[in-house]
Amino acid sequence: MKMTHAHPLSEDRLFPPEPSVRGIARRLYAEVRSLPIVSPHGHTDPAWFAENKPFADPSSLLVIPDHYIYRMLYSQGVPLESLGVPRVDGAPVEQDARKIWRLLARNWHLFRGTPSRMWLTHALSEVFGVDERLTPESADRMYDRIADCLHRPEFFPRALFEQFNIEVLATTESPLDGLLHHRALRQSGWRGRVITAFRPDPVVDPEYEGFAANVAKLGELTGEDTQTWPGYLQALASRRRFFASLGATSTDHGHASAATFDLPRLECEALFRAALRADASPAQAERFRGQMLTEMARMSVDDGLVMQIHPGSCRNHNPTIFARFGRDKGADIPTPTEYVRALKPLLDRFGNDPRLSLIVFTLDETTYSRELAPLAGHYPALKLGPAWWFFDSPEGMRRYREQVSETAGFYNTVGFNDDTRAFLSIPARHDVARRVDCAFLARWVAEHRLEEDEAAELAVDLAYSLARRAYKLEPTP
Amino acid sequence: MKMTHAHPLSEDRLFPPEPSVRGIARRLYAEVRSLPIVSPHGHTDPAWFAENKPFADPSSLLVIPDHYIYRMLYSQGVPLESLGVPRVDGAPVEQDARKIWRLLARNWHLFRGTPSRMWLTHALSEVFGVDERLTPESADRMYDRIADCLHRPEFFPRALFEQFNIEVLATTESPLDGLLHHRALRQSGWRGRVITAFRPDPVVDPEYEGFAANVAKLGELTGEDTQTWPGYLQALASRRRFFASLGATSTDHGHASAATFDLPRLECEALFRAALRADASPAQAERFRGQMLTEMARMSVDDGLVMQIHPGSCRNHNPTIFARFGRDKGADIPTPTEYVRALKPLLDRFGNDPRLSLIVFTLDETTYSRELAPLAGHYPALKLGPAWWFFDSPEGMRRYREQVSETAGFYNTVGFNDDTRAFLSIPARHDVARRVDCAFLARWVAEHRLEEDEAAELAVDLAYSLARRAYKLEPTP
Amino acid sequence: MKMTHAHPLSEDRLFPPEPSVRGIARRLYAEVRSLPIVSPHGHTDPAWFAENKPFADPSSLLVIPDHYIYRMLYSQGVPLESLGVPRVDGAPVEQDARKIWRLLARNWHLFRGTPSRMWLTHALSEVFGVDERLTPESADRMYDRIADCLHRPEFFPRALFEQFNIEVLATTESPLDGLLHHRALRQSGWRGRVITAFRPDPVVDPEYEGFAANVAKLGELTGEDTQTWPGYLQALASRRRFFASLGATSTDHGHASAATFDLPRLECEALFRAALRADASPAQAERFRGQMLTEMARMSVDDGLVMQIHPGSCRNHNPTIFARFGRDKGADIPTPTEYVRALKPLLDRFGNDPRLSLIVFTLDETTYSRELAPLAGHYPALKLGPAWWFFDSPEGMRRYREQVSETAGFYNTVGFNDDTRAFLSIPARHDVARRVDCAFLARWVAEHRLEEDEAAELAVDLAYSLARRAYKLEPTP
């Protein structure tokens, strides 16, 4: 077989091969390819934009912080130390960024067909103009090119933000965060819109490290008596207002399950006391977290913050990795997740309330057609977040549309979230989502299930308008 | 992009776009498009055919009774009152049918890509000759056209039944129903075949509203002493015979789970007493329902009625909607459903008995390949019902065939059920099923997994013959 | 419609119909079609190769031992007795092989679209040169042709093994097996590589028939005191070494769940004593089996045997069939299977150890994307077995690749297993897998997600190299 090294970024990538369907997909994509990026949920570092310092080197930008990348290398026997991932105990890890880059290059075949490869290839080509394949032979050449770019002003964070045509980017912070970078951004005069989101896990999950201390700190920050249940709730409401004042339009909740509860006040107080004493049983902790989701929904009805639930991950599954490297190191594994009974207490109370907007995500694809689409296709307050995390991928997005759309329609979904720490992957991820959605719509047009003008309108909605609307990001007039 | 408003009902709708595969699909569909409709399970109102009165207006025919339609509108904030859905308390709701129709028109984009849109478009075009798109601008024109038709004799229920080429249509009634309309139909001289089916939920589910009173009424209707376990069973057997005398060939069971039990007589009697006293615990109610499935199977072995199980729906999930509008208002949500252990007691006893025909449905698609196809591919008594409810859709049917056929084959499935209250959607639903099955078969022919003559035979079986055979609807010679 | 009886084995079977994608698939397949067969896991009978006697007749070769075939016939009412399946009680069953063959022919339509039909058609054509369709009319002609072949030396087991181009074939034996055939094979001078694999279910599962007696026999075979926990473990280690000395490179474990435990020694000893006394509760039996998986992993770290887990089958679901015909008669039904928590005790201890290679299979496809791909994409010790049993089929393999590859990549999978008792289906099964993988890769190439030279390398890896590597079957230098 002759070797074909095509340009890595075909104009037709992710489009269906059949010529007539591809033609429709191209026309739909032409409508959306240049739309601004709305990124309503993610984990980039606001310091990048507040400080606008250059990124250090290719590996610390593209490898060391990306658990999608190093989990795959680790699964094939590459030690995390050799990839420069910092150890909790401060033990030495690889410091030579070029060596790390070469290690990636030697193992690049492991990523064939993965989203990581697609995103990195896109970033290399579109941001750095590097169009050759990453191989041991090309590794140094590519490294030098990227390293050279990173020190030029047009590759500083704010310049990239503008080049990426980002209309708005949300980060995610704990209620205990002082939001110094967000405050600095507001005062900087820079016009890029970077906002925060309220992620209260450290102060609402009794099993979170340092829960009681966190709640005490919450009291200090807000001047409320967080040793009492009413004071605690007031402190949370107050902190939400503070986040909103720095642009937040949403909250985010990452529990192990989707359980919600609507308990009598006496039980809430008892659970809260047990949690503060750090002797809540696992079942009590679960009830407390579930109660707090309902409390958060109640506060959302008051203050208008959109509520996101990201459940179903068994965090830190590998105790060896957790002890050595800490959280978020690619060892979080999805588990079966139930929604119909879990969400009922919250929905019983607020599911019909138009002031609540509850966006639900899942890592259990079996719930798309069985639970989530029927729920979203009925409750006014509930909408479906996009294909998430492991499913932020072409096949994952396709399954999502195929399994959700017939029951929930398109307008009970909220557009795309990139949900990433990897800044340079943002344009790539949005581009993949736009292409996959256009490919999906093109098939339905070709099968005469939609007309093309409707598909074009939908393509714009899915790429741009729905996210703005669902997350209340339309510019206030 | 130029606007293209093609005819809404392309001749090639739902066929694969690739020309050679589409060609096969067209040829297969030509074999089945004109076959009579066999509708062995559904929820149309026998009064329509017994009385043959004209339908009142477009909205009360096409919107107000269709929970697929109004659940979607409700999910986007449209109150059910404004759609004319009657309230339990008799409070006023919208009475102006034209206003309701306009409200649908304004929100028609919500249905893009849904089966509801496909079915309604089909009915508008094929029944009323309306080929334009529903928009706020066209709404009144379409309304007038339909309203005008409805008062002409060729649009009366019996005329439509004949025009739809329905060979047989089954409705579903409670054992407490006197079957007056079915009796009137038998005596009317009209040749349309409309039969009943036996749905005993109100008298076999201890948690059904008014269970004890229902059982008492069953005693009155049959002259059996339904306060004793043997009398109760005899009353059920008697009522089954009555239903069969009015054409019923099947029973239907809609429990929350697929649990079956085969309990000792003493426990059956104790559960029955607890149920009559209305103090069965949830676990006891579950055991009683499961026992009754096994009793029904035993009766089917005797009287030959085909047995259907439709499990897995969490009914009336939204208490606000239930209190205000009652049952069947689009707030039933599927739940995870287990079959392998649940059906074992019944199958242990009757699974190898060729006199039993047990047709199993699911709202949990994960069970297709994992549980149901392996069960149907082994037990002589068990067959699989078609893709049901939320999955009565092109993607749903495709997943069903892809996940079932390799293990269960085609001949352990039972053809198509429309399972609808929406009379005008029946031809549309059968047409969608025929097209999707032909598209599926065409792909397998194109991939050389079937030969075309076999696929043509299968297409006829799936569209027509299997349903007649599985539900014992072949005309007696 | 005109009847088309094409040659049953199109050169393009299982390839995508779109011409450009089909072209890519053809080119990829050309790279792999002639590669040797590596069959690292299966259930063929080593006596065939040790004794090299001719197969008796078409039905006892192709029908009577194949539960895929007779389960389908049974599901449609064909008694197993009439297919010659032997009864436990020795009662008479059909002995006329030709009659059995005719019964298959009369029901051949039931297999439309099933893998069984594909495999049998392949074997008939490629092995016996029979290219017509099996029908009542052709049945006798085909029977005679095959019967005639079977007595010619080129159809004896060893000759077929060589003709099939099998590089290595693993069978599966109990620790209580003396491996006489494997020893005979070693001494025979024949160059075919047939090896054993260690399947200890009879001596590690307290619920296995005759567990205590089996453990006693294990003691006799090894000279260890298997009435004590340490002696029992030493006996197992000793027996593993014996298997390895006859070529085994792997162990295999077929528990009902994937549960593993890592219990204190005192509890292990207590469970072992209860198991020997045959009074372990179901929960204790489950804990013991789970502990034994961890013990087996520990031994694998020592002796290098690759460890396979095949969980999730509810064995012998039909008690009538079990009583009459015994185990493995097509009445095993998959059940929901959980891996994330179940495997944690084993992975906590050995998941990061590069000396362990743990290959996990599933009958619950929902775990591909939710649990197994994320686990395999993280843990160095864990790899995913191919689509198994009911999913060893074109649609099953396609779903596997679509749901696994984006998260686990290709290199955390282990290539293809045929896992069959049906010797003549082995080339057919490998050919199907190669075609389906090439079709899958071709789509990704056509969608510009892989370049064609990479896909060609992957095709060879998936068809050949990965299985050799994962099962340590590369020839020792």
C-alpha cells in the first residue's frame, strides 16, 4: 500500500463520505464555521487572562496539564513522572520539556482515532501552522516551532482568546475563591469576556476534604454564622450574589450521583450538624448532598443562576495515583447513574417552575433515550447538557443526537460545552461539535426528515444560539 | 443559503442516501407499501367506529388527545390549559380550537426531527391533501381546510378506517368494561374488523386506584365470588372468555416492572387478602402483580390468548400535572428494567410450552441485546414486541433491528404495533415502520448479508405476516 | 421482484456500500486477508488434533455441537431431541444425521442475518466448495458432498488446521484435566501449535458441582494438602505451572459477576472451610470467588500467565433444558454487569503492576463506553477483550469499536478471539472480524479521522499482532 500523508486537517473531516450528504454537510457547516465561540462551562485558569503571561513551553501547555493525554500514555506503561506530572510529595519528575515532547511523539500512535489526537492536530495546525504528523523524526522540529511561537505576543493568552473569536468564556471556581483574577480582569480594561461559575462542592459535600473548615471559611468570607443551618444557607446565597456580580450566570454541581432530596427542616439541621462534626455516614452524606441540590434549585429560582448537574463519576478510582499525584489525574471512571427517581424530589418542587433552568449531564449513555430525553421532553425546568467528557467525541456526539433528538427535540438541549482545562483545544472542540452536528443534520436532510433551510437554522442554534440562551449569556441590552 | 421548501413527503423519505442502497430500499418498499394494516395493539376509542360520528375539529382530533404533541409544548413552557387539555377539577381551559391550532403552528419548530412531526405531516398530506408547512402564516388556511373535510362523510371514522386499508384494529379495555361499543360494532353490519384486548391492570394491581372495589365489580359482572382466591381467578378466566367472544386474541399487562412470581397457594391467598384490605406493602403488591402474570400465563395456555407485557414506565412522574390533569399526560418516564431474573419464575413454568405466546416489550433499550434477544432466541414461548413508545421512531426502530436481529433473528419478533390513541397517525406510523425496515434490510443486502429475494420476503413478513401470525389474527378458514 | 441468487460469499461482503469507502475497505482488507490465524481463546477439543480421526458426518460436525444453531431452532419449536442433542438420561434422540440436516434446511430462513448463517455459509463454500443456498431441495445434495469430503485425508483435523493457516490455537481445560491430548500432541511430532489454557472454575467456585471433591482431586494431582488454605493455593500455583509447561500462556475465569475482593487471611480461611463443607451462603460463595480472582492475579504476577475474565452470564437459565440436556445448551442469558466497583479490590492491588495482564470481557454492551474503555484507558494492567459471544457479530463488533476506540484507543484492546467449539467456523469468524474492522477503519479514513497508512497498520494489528502480543504468543527467539 502506498503511504499517503494527507494534510492532517481535511476541509471535509467528520463529514459523511456519501457525496450528496457531504454536500449538504458542507453547506450547513458554511453557516456556522465562523460563528463566535460561546464557552459557558469549563476549567481554564483565569490567571492566564488576568496576567497575560506567555505560556512556558510546548509540554507544559499541551501535555502536562492534559489528563486525556497522559492517561492514555499511562495505560500503556509510561510513568506519569516521566511526563512531568507533579507529585504530591514533591519528589522529582521530568523537568526537560523537550524530553516529554519526544515521549509523546514516540507514543503518538496510541492516540489514533481519539479526540485528543484530533484536538492537538487542530491546535498544531491552526494555531502554530504545523501541518506535519508528530513522529520521533518530526518531534524536535515541531517542538522548536511551537516554543518559538509561544514567546511572541500574538500567542499570549489574550491574543489567542481574541484570535479564537471567543465571545464569552466561563471558568469554574469554589465559593471559597476570592475571584482575584476575575476582579483583576474586570478592572483591566481588556474587552474579552471571561466570567466565573459557582461550584460549591467543597462546602456542600460532607465527604469533601476539609468540609468543616471550608464551611467555617465560608462564614468568614460572608460574615454569616455558618455553624447554623439558616446562616449556612444565607452564606451560600450571599456568595452566589458575589459570583453573579463578577459575571457568573450559572452554578455547577459534581456529585457522585444525581440524588436529590426535599427533607424536613429538622432532618436538614441534624444532617448539617453531623456533617460539621465529620461523622455523617455515607448515606447521610448522600442525603445532605441531595438536599443541597434542592436548596441550590430554590436559590436559583430566586437569583436566576442556571444550575448544572454533572453526576456519575467515581473519582480517584486508583488509590496509588491519588496518593502520588492527587485529584484529576485521569483516574475518574463513570458509573451507572439513575435520574428518574433521583431527580424526583427536586422536580416535584421546582420542575414546573419557569424560573428554574436545570441543565443535566451524564456519563451513562444508557440514560439518554431511557431517562433524560423523556424528562427533558416534559419538564419545563429541565434541559440536557451536551455529550460530556469521554463522550465529547465524534461518535459520542453522534450517539447523543441519535438517542436524544426524537424524544426531546433539539430545543430541550443547550448547545455545546467544551468543559476543558486545555485552552488551545477550545477552538478544536467547538469545530468538532459543529462538524458532527452538521453531519448529523445532513443525514436527516438527505433522508427527508428535515428540510435544508430548517437544518441550517438548527445548525446555528446548536453551534451558538442555544448556549447563549440556556446559559443567559445574551448581551444585556 | 437558498430556501428550499420541498414537498414535505418525499417518496424517498427514510431511505438511505447512497444510491445503490436507496435503490434496494425502494424495491423492497414497493413490495410492502400497499399491504393492509394489521394493528394488533393500540388505544383508539371503539366508540368512533361504533357511532361513526364526525370528528369535531382539527385540534380536538390532532392536538388535545395527543400527549406526544403537548408534552413537547409543555416542556417549552406552554401551559396545558392553553392547549385545551381538560382539567380534573373542571377549571376552564382554552375552548377555541383555532387558537390551539395557532399555538401549535407558532411552536412547530420544536418538533423538528420528531416522529410527531413526521406522523402529522403524513396525515395532513395523505388524508387532507395539505402539503404546505405548518407556520403561523399557513395555520388558518390549514385549519379551515381540515375543518371543512371533517364534516364530509368520507372523513367519518369508518370511511377513514376503510381508506387506511386496515385489515384489523385492536383496542384495549379493562375487564370492567361492558364492551358496549364492541357489541354494537358486531351487530352493526359494518365489515370493518375492530376487536378488543384484555387489559386487567385495574383488577390485578393492588396499587391501582380502587382495586378492592374493582374486584368487587368483577364479581358482579361474572357472578363469581371474587372475595376468594379461587373465585377471583375464575372470574378473570370468565371475563377473558367474554373478551375472546368479542374478538379479543390477546391480553396486555402494564406493570412497573417485569417481575413474575410462582408462589405457593397459601402465599397467594394471603397476598390477595392483604390487597383487598388495601394494606399490601409495596413489596407485597409487587409479588401479587408478579404472581398474577404467571396466573395470566396459565390461563393463556388454556384459552389461547396471546399475552403482552409492557413494563418499565414510571407513571405520573409529575405530581403537579397528575393532580391537575390526571393520567397519561406525557409525564410517564422509562426506568431501568430487568428481565432475566424477573421473567424466570414464569418461564420456568411455561417458557417451554408451545401453547403460550408471550410478547415482551421494553422502554429500556439496553435490554435488547443483553437480555431480550437472547431470551427470545431460546424460549419457544417468548417473542419480542417492536420498538415501543419513545422508540416508535426511525432511530429507535433502527437500533432495535441492529441490536436484536443477529441474536433473535427476525422470526422471534412480531412485526409492528402502532400502540396509539391518535387514529390519524396509524397509516403514518405503519408507513414509517415499513420504510425503516426496508432501509435496514437494504443495508444488509448491500453488505451481502442477505440476498435480495430473502429481504423482500422478510419485508412482507415484518410489515404484515408476522403480526397476523403472532397475534393469531389470520382469518379462520 | 426478480429472484437473485448471487454467490453467497461476495468478495465485498460486510464492506460499506458507498464506493469510495468500500474502496478503502478493500485495500485495507487486502493487507490482512491472508495473515495467519491466532486463536488465543476457544473451546475446540484437543482430541481432534491429537487423534486426527475424520469427523463423522455433516450434522455431528456442524449442527449437534453448535448451540448457536440449535438454540434458534429450539426457539421456534424444534425439539432438541429431533436435532440429535444427547440427553442426560440417555433417552433416545435422533440418530439419522441426514434427517437432522434436512431439519436444518427446512428452517434455514430463521438464520437470516445471523452470524451462524454467515459462518456456516463460509465453511460450506471455502472448505467444501458448496456455493448453493441451503434449501429443502438442495439439502441432500449438500449433505452428500460434505459427507464425501469428510472421509478424505485433506479434511482430517490436522489437515484443516494447516489449511486454515492457524499459527496457534488455544483450548481450555480444567485444572483437574490430565492434559493427555496436549501431551500426546507434544510427542506426536506434528508441527501444529495447539496449547491449553487454565480454567479453574471447578476448583475455585464453591457453587460448582462437586467443589469439595474437585479440591480433593486437585490435592491428589499435585501432592499438596488442599484441605488447608495455603496448601490449596500452592496446589493451584503448581497446576498453573503444569499447564504452562504444556504451552498455556493464559488463565480464564467465568464467574457470574466481575466481583473481586482482597480479604484478610482469616476471612479467606473461614470462607474456604465453609466452601469445603458445602455450606457457604451465596454471599460467601461470591466473596470466595472474588477473592480467588485476586489470588489468581497475584499468581499471574509471579508466573506471567495472562488472566482473562468472562463474567456476566446467567448460566442454565432454563431448568427444563438443564435437567434434560445439561450445561451449555443455548440457555445462558447475559445479565447487567458492573465493573467499576467490582474490579477495584483487584486493581487497587495489582492494577498498576506491569507484570499483570488482565483481559476483561463483557456481555453487557452498556459497559463498553461507560466503564471498560475508561478503565482500560487508564490502568496499565487492564486490557479489553473483543466483542464476545452474542456480540461476535458484525453489528456487535461495530458497536464495540464505536464505543471503545475513542476512549481506550486501539492499543488497549487485544485483537480477536473466536471463543468457539465449532472448529470449521474459525476461519469464518476471523474473516468476519477482519472485514468488520476494515470497514470500520475505512469509515474513519473516509471521514479523515485516520490516514490510510495508519489504518493499514492498525488493520494488521487488530487482525494479528495485538492478539499475539497480548496473549504472549510471539514465538520465543
